[in-house]
Amino acid sequence: MKVKSLRLYSFIPFITTVLLLAYAYYEEYVEYLDPCPLCMVQRLIFLIIGVLFLLTLVKPPQFVFRKIVAVIISLVSIAGIAVSARHIWIQNLPPDEVPACGPGLFYMLDTLPFGSVLQEILHGSGECAEVSWRFLGLTMPMWTLVCFVGFVVYTIIWSTLQKK
């Protein structure tokens, strides 16, 4: 397969992550929809996926290296699936079982060790249970779950494009 077409197959998911992040920042800074800690983790995962595809866009890897990059992107996407699923679970808890709201993400990063911050974020909080956005009946974490699953499927296909 030609390098040009390999770059196109890397450009599509890269620009998708750029658009997803741009929309998230639009919602935050224009619509004033503050992200919860789990939303911030999902953004970080989209950023990592985007950077990995950007690297393959700049220098299209050969078949074997593309397999390795595909495994890394798939693992990162699976982590995104796990975080999104946790977020969806928290949003669907009965109101009396929702965890209490905790301190903000930046405060935790300033005062707690990273392991404790990660544990607190993945535990979720009351603000993670709030549903303030829907599109076609799905919440934002549901859409991010769809996107992460899409990245796994796309990456598997992308990794098999060229035999050598």
C-alpha cells in the first residue's frame, strides 16, 4: 500500500480525536458544562490515541511496527472503554447510592499522591452521576464508549492494511 494512503488511514482517526476534544472544550468553555473527573480521564485517553495516530501520520510505520502501535492504541482504547463504562454505571445508580462529590481534580493533583488521585477519579463522585447532556438519547459517556469501541475496531482494521 502506498505511503499516501497509509497516511490517510492515520489522518482519519487523528482528526476524529481532534474534533472530539474540540467539541469537549466547546461544551466546557462556551456552553459552561464543567467536566467531571471521569470526563477528564476520557479526554486524556482521546488525547493519547490522537498523539499515537499523529505519530503514524508523520512517519507511517512498516507492517510489524504498525501491529505494535495497533496493540498499544487498542489497549489505550480498552482503558477508555473501561472508564466510560464506569461513568455510565455511576450515572445509572439510584440517587441514594451515588458517591458523594469530592474535591476538584486539580486540587487532588496538587495535594495527593498520583496513585490516590487515580483511585479517587476511578471511584467517581456525585458530579460524575449528573446527566446534563444528551444526543439521540445517549449521554456523553455513552457516546465516548461508542467512540472507544470504534477506535478498537478501526485500529484492528488499520493494522492489517499492508502485508509488507
